Amino acid sequence: MGRILEIKNVSAGYEDEIVLRDINLIVNDTDFIGIIGPNGGGKTTLLKVILGLIRPYQGTVNFFEGNQVKSETSIGYLPQINQIDRQFPITVINVVLSGLMSKEGIFGRYSGNQKKLAEELLGRLGILNLKKKNIGELSGGQLQRVYLCRAIISSPRLLMLDEPSTFVDTKFETDFFGTLKQLNKEMAIIVVSHDVGTISWYVKTIACVNRNLHYHPSNIITQEQLASYNCPIQIITHGDVPHTVLEIHKH
Ligand SMILES: Nc1ncnc2c1ncn2[C@@H]1O[C@H](COP(=O)(O)OP(=O)(O)OP(=O)(O)O)[C@@H](O)[C@H]1O
Ligand SMILES: [Mg+2]
């Protein structure tokens, strides 16, 4: 099992606010980590640190290939839906293909094989019929499926999803997490969700993120411990899931 990334003693935030303090986390190739925590706890900020969109004030984020340390790795990212610009005039198929952007340049020409791959992914998610629609015409759930296709089209080593089930109905949510479980055979996954009831059936470990926190390595935690992190523990407990806890930092 290879190591993908290591976050070491990272503190990060925005101009006027430190959001994450002293975070430690290791992500390996076969991981499927669910991240839970209260609104404003820093979950999205943590994903942005991993993506390199926010530079930590302190600490390091290192990526690995074998024993080599790299400055980056291939990451597929499904942003939280309210951060997606729906006004941008672009068709579904082109959104999916834009996931190949780094290789092809933004409005680059795509090969027949790449278009076929995009269509296969849309088919797999049950939305091939939408391929020519403008993204402004889609429902929230449809848009999320389109962005999942975009996130995985380049076969990334790590897939990160920020609250992917906010807009989807129960049936699709089950299909969606089933799809993620399949994808986890090919890539590591980090998924942020408020719906702990659903994710606890699928993920392998759970990390709880709540602002000033630090990593407590591979811990099986009790309900009492989790309660202090402000997480909806009563739902977690029905799944037989080992929990990885990012513990509140006590000064
Ligand atoms: N671009 C930004 N500029 C300044 N502050 C920000 C920015 N984005 C987030 N914050 C602040 O950082 C804190 C953590 O936000 P973050 O979005 O990481 O939380 P979250 O756990 O993802 O919350 P949610 O469950 O609501 O998505 C919040 O207090 C938020 O106001
Ligand atoms: Mg968020």
C-alpha cells in the first residue's frame, strides 16, 4: 500500500482567521476517508490545503510516489455545489472533458477516445441524455453527477468530494456511494459529508474536523469522545467503521 500524501503540523486559514490548527493526516492508496464536522469547522478549507489552493501558515503537505517526495499528485476534486459557477455557458460533455484540461489546454481539441470516455462516464452515472445541455439547465443533483464525471475522467490517484449528496435523492445517493465504492478500487477517496448515516456504510475510516484540532492516530473512539467534537455520533454508531479522529487541540 503506497502513501499518497502526508499533512504534518499544518495550520491554515484566511487573512483574518486561523481555521485549522496543527493538523496531521496521512492518506494511503486504498483509503476511503469520510470527513465529518460542524458547519464552518474547516472541512472545505482542509481540502483546499490538500489541493494547494491555500498555503498553510505552518507545516507541510507532501505527496509521495514510492519513496520519492513530490510537490503534487493527480487529484480529482468535486467542489461543494455552491462554489460551482452555473452561469458559465458550457455544455455537460465539455464540463466532463475539461477534467482533462491539464493535459489538453482549456478549450483544447479532444480526441475521439476522450469523447468516448466522457460519454461512458456520463452513461455510468445515468445522465448521458444530458450531454448537450448547458449546465445552467441542470438540477443540483444532475450537476453533481456531471462534476463527478469531470473529477474522475483523468483517473486521478486521489478523488476528493465536498458534500456530494447535498442535492441528490435517496436512490441516487445509494447509487452514488456504490459508484464511489467501485472507484475506490482504483483510487483513494476523501468525501466530506453531513450525512454520516450514509457515508458510514461506505467509507473505511472517519475523520472529524472541527477547527482547532490535531490528529489522533488510528483511534477507535467512543461515543463520549466523538460527542465533544460536535459530530452526529448517534448515526455513526450503526456502522462497523474504524474511526480516525482529528482531535481538538487542548492548550
Ligand atoms: N474564502 C474565505 N475567506 C475567508 N474566510 C473563509 C473563506 N472560506 C471559509 N472561510 C471561513 O473559514 C471557516 C471554515 O470554513 P470551511 O468552509 O472550511 O468550513 P466547512 O467545515 O467546510 O463548513 P460547511 O459544513 O458549512 O461547508 C469559516 O469560519 C468560514 O467563514
Ligand atoms: Mg464546506
